[in-house]
Amino acid sequence: MAVGLAAALSAALYSTFFSISGASERAGKAVDGYIETGYFLERFSREARSSYYRRTNELTFFNGGRDGDSGAVSFTTMTWPVVSKDAPSGDLMAVNYYVREENGRKDLMKEVWNPFQTEKFSVEAVEGIKGFEVSFFNGKDWAGAWDASLEGQTPRAIAVTVTLGSGEQLSATARTMIR
């Protein structure tokens, strides 16, 4: 009887330990998602504030809208050189943010390149998201799409929202600074 009681108690403790361990791992992944998304939002805001477009310069652009069921945005920006041996570098860089879906999983991707060259470098900005939305402010209204070649300038502000795998949304709005 004592052996049976000890076995039942051991099974209960074993189950509780792995239940707590699994909850701890899930909480750690959620925190990692918040940190990764926060880093993305800060970096995106800096790049968007420094977005650069001139009608007379064919290497500059600003385009955004929907790409399928997710948002996407591409623009040239004044930034510091990328620190990576494989990435292009320069003060004027082009960036493209889009959602890549593979095997039922969505990841927010960042593609970066020097507009004077053609080689592109891609990195995963935020993994395991449910959605990415972007909208553009013209000084009066918010729009779901922007094409600087038609508008003649960058939007006054850009808002992005990342929906995490948990369903929670994190957002940032950046005012463009270069006119």
C-alpha cells in the first residue's frame, strides 16, 4: 500500500513539475516576443522618421499598402551603415518590411539594401506573428496605401501594428522628419 501511495504521489509531482516547467517556457517565449517586437518598433520608428524621397532622385522611393492579407512598406532612409559583413552599407539605405508565410507560420521580415547597388540582405524582424498592418497620414487623413511617386512626398506619419502570436497588438507611430 505504501508503494502504491508513493507511486501516485510521484506521478502527481511529476505531472505538476512538467506543467509548471511548460508554463515557464511559454511565459519566456511571450516575453521574448514582446522584446523582439519592441526592438522592431523602435528601429522602424527611427528609419521612418528618416525616410527620404525626392522626385528628382530615381533611387529614392516610399511605397506601402497591403500585400495579400498583411501590410508591407518600402522606403529609402538616411541611416547609419549596417554592421554585418554580408549586409550592404551606406548613409542612404532602402528597407522593405513584409510578412513571409511558410508552413502556416508568419514572420515579419526586413530586407535592406544600398540603392546604389542591387544586392539585398534579409533578416527576420519578428517571428511567429499573426499580422502586420501599416497606415499613412497625409496631414489630414489616414490611408491604407501610399506611393510617393504619386503623392510627391513621404507621408507626414506612419503607423504600424504588429499582432503577436498570442493575439496581443503592439503599435508605434512615427512622424517623418525629412521634408
